Amino acid sequence: MQATVTRIDFGSVRVRSDDGRAYEATVPGRLRGARKALGNAVVTGDRVHLTWEGERAVVEGVEPRRNAFSRRAAGEREEEQVVASNLDLVLVVASLQRPDFKHGLVDRVLVQCERAGVVAGLVLNKTDLDGRHETDAILAEYARAGVEGMATCAVTGRGVDAVRERCRGRRTLLVGHSGVGKSTLLIGLLPHETIARGEVNEVTGKGRHTTTAAVLYRPEPGTELIDTPGVRAFALWGVDAAELVEYYPELRPHLGGCRFGDCRHDREPGCALRAAAERGDVGERRFASYCKLRDELAGGFH
Ligand SMILES: Nc1nc2c(ncn2[C@@H]2O[C@H](COP(=O)(O)OP(=O)(O)OP(=O)(O)O)[C@@H](O)[C@H]2O)c(=O)[nH]1
Ligand SMILES: [Mg+2]
Ligand SMILES: [Zn+2]
């Protein structure tokens, strides 16, 4: 039997079969990583084959992933954390205030989406708290970088219909800092029956207002939304300093125009990227974010 992984628990996974039934399934040791932990062996969004051992569903195999959205795992070790797989869209959710808007996280998620080959969008939430009137400027900045943006107030539902339309017929991953309103937005996108059946207990963590695992919901056939726990710091995975520029789509057209073939797009004279940013052809702040990330990845600050 074929199924989709909707959530990872400690020793098992939750899956939904193609006919819509939910099961808990165990993952045999041979599918696990070296430490016998689940690791990235099975993630939310994976397509799996199930067999039965008596009453128990067992994951027999995982289909190759069409794509996967990763970050660097928290902690000292250089380790990949695959957040979810087989995605059509990643929405990075950010709030204007409480917590304040942070370009750093948005730009990192966009880089990681480019690397994964998944289309990204930006949802600016808490427009009711936009005391500094930043919404339009932020959306315009990202529109220039080719990222479609939407403004929402998840508590009143303002702008949520546009997000629903964007997600319809797709599998969408919601990512962002803790407390920006991902789960509140998700509840607004789910039909009332799903909430009434109590299937979204995890969403608010039973009053703790914190999501603890990547959880896949299916508001209607063909449409799936994956809520994720908020991140404190989002570190890049699988991107090195030299290739970072490839993941800024608005910088790509200027590549090859630098005076020196081995230009690091730092302080070299005749750098076409810096010139484009100075002319205003490329957003100044996005170029600054590129420089900052590149220096971080290069392991030093100049
Ligand atoms: N003022 C205002 N508050 C909001 C809005 N959307 C969500 N909130 C509030 O922000 C708080 C955090 O919302 P959550 O939906 O739990 O945030 P989250 O991004 O899922 O957080 P994590 O699960 O920790 O990552 C809650 O108290 C919400 O009621 C909004 O549009 N405006
Ligand atoms: Mg949440
Ligand atoms: Zn250059």
C-alpha cells in the first residue's frame, strides 16, 4: 500500500493512505541511519510503501524524493536536517512586529529554496501591527527579487484568501521564526470541520502555542499544508560561499560581467554585481545580505 508521511514521532511515523485513512507505522532499523535514529531517513512529505505485520503498519521503503527542503541542524555538528520533501511551494512567513521582521531569515530560506528547486513566496503577517508602515516596501523589495509576496492578518483573516488560492492544488511548506503566526495562518486555511474534529491539537501545542514537529494537513483533496516549528536561527545547508551567488536570482544576470574572472564579488575593482547594486538594478539590501551570508559561509568576516 502507498501512503504519504504526515508527521514524524519518536519511534514511528504517521501516514495517510491515498484513500485518506490515517495510520501509525513503525520504521525498521534497516531504513534508519547509522545511529539507529530516524534522522533524515523518513521525513514529512515522503511517499512510502507500507506492509502489515499483524495489526501493525510497517514502512517497507521510501520512494526517491522529487525535492527536499533542508537546513543545517541545530547544534555543533555539521549535519543536514531535511525538514520536508516533495514540495510545490515554500511560504516563508514573517511578522512585521512581535517578533520584528528579519531579512536574514527570509533571505536564507529563499537561498535554500533556490537550492532545492522549489518556488518560494513571502507571507508578511501581523499587518495589524504595521506601525512603521513597512509592508509595501518589504513586499516591493522581494518582488524585485522575483518573490511573490502576500500581506495577511491571520487573526482577522485579512489577506488569507489570497494565500489559500496560492496554495490550492499544491503541497506548501510554511517556515519562519517562532511566533510569527504560521499556525494561526494554517488554522485559517483549514476547513471548519477539520478544526472541529480536533485534528489540529498539535497546531497550538494544547495551549503552548508552539508547533513541535513538521505536520502535514490536507484541507481538500490535492491541497496539502505543512506546518513547522518556528526556528530561532536558520543556518544554510549544502551551500558554499562560491556558489551562493547562484541562489540570488536577481544577481545571476550580472555574473560574468566582473573585471576579474575569479571575482569574489567582495571589494574587487570592476565587480559587476556591486555596480548593479550601486546603480539600483539590484536591491541594495539584498546585495548586502548576499555579502553577509557569503562572508559567513567563507568562515570569516572582512
Ligand atoms: N496581532 C496579531 N497577532 C497574531 C497574528 N497572527 C498570529 N498572531 C498571534 O501570534 C502568536 C503566535 O502565533 P502562532 O500561530 O502560534 O505562531 P507560530 O509561527 O506558529 O509559532 P511557532 O509554532 O512557535 O513557530 C499567537 O498569540 C497569535 O494569536 C496577526 O495577524 N496579528
Ligand atoms: Mg506554530
Ligand atoms: Zn564581482
